[in-house]
Amino acid sequence: MNPKRFRPKLIHVYLHPKEDQFIREYAERNYLSVSELIRGWIHKVMKREGYEITEPSLPEGKPKKGGT
């Protein structure tokens, strides 16, 4: 695994069919992927518990791919 990869972990969660249906429908209604929904919930809980969450960003002065 590339040590520079930001999110190297994958978690498998076994859901009851009704849980799976709920989470997929909820994510779709809110224009999110299931992954975005779950990561958002994790971030919310972490913030509530006092953890600082920072998302990665491009370094100052480095252009985006395909841009100027």
C-alpha cells in the first residue's frame, strides 16, 4: 500500500437488509454516496468528542490538475 495514500483503511460492516435499504435511500435522498454519509456521521461524532477534523487540500501555489 502506498504510504502517501490519505485513506488506506477499508471497513466492512454487515447490515440487516432493512438497515441497508434505509441507509441507501437516505443517502440518495440527500444526494450523497453511502460512503460520504457514513464519513460525515463519523466526523460529526469525532467533533462532538473533541477531535479536530481537517480535510486534505492542495498546498499553496500548486495548481489543480488540468487547470492553471
